[in-house]
Amino acid sequence: MSNPEFFLARQPIVDRSRQLVAYELLFRAGNVGHAEVTSDIAATATVIRNAFMELGLSEALGEHQGFINVSADLLLSDLMDLMPKDQIVIELLETIDITPEIVERCRELALAGYTLALDDCIELDPPRRALLPYIKIIKIDLMALTSEQQLIDVARQMRHLPVKKLAEKVDSAEQFELCLSLGFDYFQGYFFAKPSLMRGKQSTQENDPMLLKLLGLVAQDAETEELERAFKQAPHMIVNLLRLVNSVAAGAPRKLSSVRDAIMVLGRAKLKRWVQLLVFAAGNQAGSGSSNALLEVAAVRGRMMEIMAQQRYAKDRELPDKAFMTGMLSVVDALLDKPLSEILQATGVSAEINEALLQGTGVLGGFLDEVIETEVGIGTPELTNIQIEALRWVQDTRKDI
């Protein structure tokens, strides 16, 4: 059974010259034009997962900023540390009860360099005024205002605040011109563009047992080797991990050649928060937990190539990890129903792996050719034995999940 689809909407935010400056990323449960939110934290977790891991921020946002709605629970959680400070605007939902704990958390995030925005603000009551030292953007919902005069009054009230004002739900040229005259800085609404839907194949499925296993391992602060072994049992999770590293680290400082590289670049704290995020997001997934035959092919290929590297290049300690990564990624285009070149660009793998997969060159490309020949029944006896060993490894690892 193929993996279920994921959906993510984004709506442009423009400046006074109507130039694109950002997108608001919006939750969608399916191929519909509106959100069906049953849990704020699960919806936002799903948006983050889809933007950071299923698509990658480079595809979801390009070079622009992204506004993400955040509830009180998510704001207070460690998951905020996954947000790249230079590209994500944390948008505080209007439903948040502004407690001293919330004010202190906003202070911490602002001091750490995060950009905070107040959502759907039509008045500055005393609790929201307490947040102003930490807020850079205030979003004013035009539909929540009862008259043009009320808009003028709200704009005057906020005129001298050291914040940017964003008019949202701007639906006509007249509204845009009025907001321009009132000094608004940014604009969002149907007059400029409706939210556009982005979709693709999920790399993780609902009730994936590997999620709970990884959650247990990171909670126990397991050794890197144990985490690496766990990831090798779930090739689809490796793709997610690679995209996350590229999104959160704004491009890894070095090209990635192994699962170990990705874990080290991401860091233990962010790895733990990522697994927690996936567990939160599972509540909004709509697929089955059925295993996918392609995942087994990916795992077998990866293990076969790893064994080949260990046996033929015993002195090269890095090659087995690169070989596993190459074999695992060799079917990811079929798994996610996307061009392989596009996926590799989002994962930030090393040139050696990239060329092996796209051009079939180098030692890794040669290994992959041999593995594919073995799959169609024309491999050597040596490779047939390696294939049997790899299949046994996959079956054994399933028992451990």
C-alpha cells in the first residue's frame, strides 16, 4: 500500500510595494481549501513536520520567511528550539491566555533571537501590552473589525509602537489603499492571493512503531551507535532526518555521508524534539500503518551495499555508512513519488552519494549496479549470499521494533 499524502497550504504576505516577503504556513488535513483543526498543537506540529521534513524549508519557503501559528502549549514546549530563527516567525494565536509564564517565555525567545508576532489583534488590552517589548509584528484582522472607523482607531492606537503592522484578510483594492494610508507595513488576504495547496507523499505513516522506539532511545540518551542502528531499520525516517537537518541547520555545515553525520549536525536536543514533534503530528495523519514493500527494498539495498563495502574495503571506515545511505536512497523517488534529483537536493547528501545515485559513477555507483543486478537474478553467488544476509538482517531488525 502506498504512503498517504500530506497537505500544506501557504498564503503570501506582501509589503507596501506588493512584493512578496513571507508566507503564512497553514494546516490542511486534506485536499480542501480550509482547515479542519481538532487540536492546535497537533495542527501546528503537522505544519512544522510537513514544511521542515516532508518538503524541506527550501521548497516550502524558498528564501522567504514563514509565519507559523503557535498555541500556548507549543510555545511553552521545547519544540520551539527546532525553529530556525532567521526564517520562521512565531505567530502567537489570539486564543493564548497571556499569563506571566507566557510573558517570560516570549522574553526568552525574543532574547534568543526569534521573531514573534501577535495574531488577530484588534485591541491592546493590558495582558497584550505586557508582551509588546518582545513583539516585532502585530497582525490586525480586518474581518474582525465592525467598521472602517474602527480600523482607523486601531491603527491610530498602534501608530507609535515600535512594531510592524500587518493587515490580514485584505479582500479588496479599497481595503488595501486604506491600510496603506494608515501606515500598515505588510498585507495578507484574498486580494493578493488565496492560500495555495502543496501536497506530496508522506515518508512516515500513522502509528509507525519506529516513532515510539526512537522516542524511547532519545529519552534514555542512547549512544549514537544505537540511534544509528535504529534509523537503519527505518529508511523512511532517514529521509525525514536529512531534510530536517537541512531545514533546521539552514544547510548542514558539511555534506552528509551517513546517519551519524546527520545526528551529530542536528544534535541530541533537537533530535529529541523532532521525535516528539512527529508523535504530536501523528494525531493528524490520515494513512494506514501498513508496511510498504519499497521500504524493505530500501533497507535490503542499504544493508547489501554496507556489507559489500565492509568486505571489499575493510580499511575504509566511512565507506560502509556511505554505502548504506546510497542503497537506502536509491528507491526514495518511488517511495515519495518525486524526482530523485529534487529529493537529493533537499537532503544535502555528499557529492559522492549524489553522483552514485544520479549518474551511477564511482565505487558506490558500481555497488548499486551490482545490487540491482542481483535483484533481477543475474548477480554472482557472492552477491546472492550477501542478499540473503541482508534479508535476514531486515527480518531480525523488525523483531526489535
